Amino acid sequence: MRFMILIKATKDSEAGVMPSEQLLTEMGNFNEELVKAGIMQAGEGLHPSSKAARVRFSGANRTVIDGPFAETKELIAGFWIWKCESLNEAIEWVKRCPNPHPDTTEVEIRQIFEMEDFGAAMTPELCEQEDRLRAQTEELAKKK
């Protein structure tokens, strides 16, 4: 099972306050543990929403909304993609994580859909397309 681990934003992260050297060191060490355990597949921090945009879909219309966005508690400051045996395993790893912010922080764990989760709607043709796109993406990533 794959999970997206979402680090919620704070007022400081939205203000562009960078993490301390100590936190970067602690997170780097934690990431090393994740990699050695075969858990971590990706992970990045995100710039504040002042450098972001949203696109609102309403039927055929598209509206671009520039950041910053008001509700800090709804924003994401960073993420990981982990491969774990269960939600409980992901929870146990998150509990070992250094606190990503100096204050109270929430970390959300969401399971990622896999092709088989879509059942019969995922036709053989769609499975082939998905496999082809994943392979192409991996090849392009290797070239960069």
C-alpha cells in the first residue's frame, strides 16, 4: 500500500520561515531511516501559498485564483510518499518523525489509490495505458 503523508502548514511556513539547521538535520536522519527501511518513495517541502495558484473548475469554465490562501490549517507545507504494509505501519512511522514545526503540527496520512482499487472500471486498455505512462515517467526521471 502506498500512502501520502501530508505535513500541514503553519503561519510560519506560510510566511516563508525556513526550518532550522537542527530540524533539517533531524529530518534528514529520519528520511535516511525511511529509505533504509524501504518505506520512502518521495518527499518534498512546498513553498508557501503566496507562490501558488488554484484553478477552479465549474463545468467548462476555469478560473485561476492566485495565492496566498487564507485558511492556513487547510494548506500543505510538505509531503512524503511511503510504501507501507498498512495504515498502522504508516502511523507508527509518523509517530517517530521529528515535529516538522516548532509549534503544534498535524500530519495527515492518506492511502493512495492503486489501479486494482478501481475494479472493473479499470479496463485492460486503461491498465496498459497506466503501465505505459508510469514507465515513460520513470524513464524521463532517469534522464534528468
